[in-house]
Amino acid sequence: MAPPRILFVRHGETDWNAEGRLQGQRDIPLNDRGRAQADAVGAILPTLHADIGALDFVASPLSRTRETMERMRAAMGLEAGAYRLDPTLREITFGDWEGLTWPELRARDAAAAAARERAKWDYVPPGGESYAMLVERVRPVLDTLTRDTVIVSHGGVARAFLHLLCNVAPRHASGLDIWQGRVLAIEGGRFSWN
């Protein structure tokens, strides 16, 4: 049986996003632009489902995803805190690289940065995880979905879902832009941006 429709939202912008820092599982809050993006998504979602309040709502437990979810729900006139958390939806971890920008990482360890660029899907940063590992971590989440669901999570998780649900090839999935302030609709093996 095909999984229900997923309306996937990447959390709004953080200062680390703006600076190009690897956040991974660091708990970095939204900035003002990220809050505005969350509010804007709250206006988009009701245009994508006739009875938005009937959907399941689930988020990663990091503060940037929780605030995005709560602002979206409030913008839709729904109770802000009426959603569930799933720790499996945390972002891919970059381990020892978290907090660095790509230029800083290349200056610190050019060989490791180049190795990841050559094999982004399978490369495991020191103390981190690969996209291949992330896919295995998030795969069980899809089995828990029983109805159309709004998920607020992270760019890496979106790439893993696109691989799992839409057969996007690993090399392509690992390089996809996952935009903030928009909704990624995934249904029937296809995806679209709203």
C-alpha cells in the first residue's frame, strides 16, 4: 500500500543557515526570516488540503522545527502545540563538522571535504552519519503514517524521503535544494513544490 500524502516543510531559516554553517543536530533557533517563512507556510498549507486540521502533524524535536510547526499551526488557526514529535526525524548529523562552514572545513581538512563531495551519499563524516545511514534511520517513520501528514523536519530528511518515496537516485537526491518557506508535496511516487 502506498503511504499517505506527505506535506513536508523544512524548518525556517536560522542564523547558521544564513552563515552556511553545518547545523546537523545542533539545536539552533529560527531567526526573524525563519519565523516569517514559517508564518508564510501557514498560509500555503490550507490551499493544499481542504481540511487541513484533519491531517496528522509531526515534527523533529529540535527547536527550529518545533517553532516552525507552532507558527504554521497558529497561522492556520489551529492549536499551536497540537502535534507530535518524532526524534527519528532529526537532521542528519555531521558529527565533528557541525558548526563549521564549508570553506572552514576545506581549510581544516581538504581531503575529507573532497572525499565527501565525491561520494556524498555514502560518506560518513567523523562522528556523523551518511545519507545512506539516514535513509535507514527514517525509513520506519513512513510505516507509522496512517493518514495524510504534515511533517516539519530538515533538508537531509527531505532528501531521504525523496529517495525512498520517489525513487530519486542517491547522487541526485544528495544534491537537491530543499527550500525553506515552501511546502514539498510527496504523493504517489511524485513530488512538487508549493
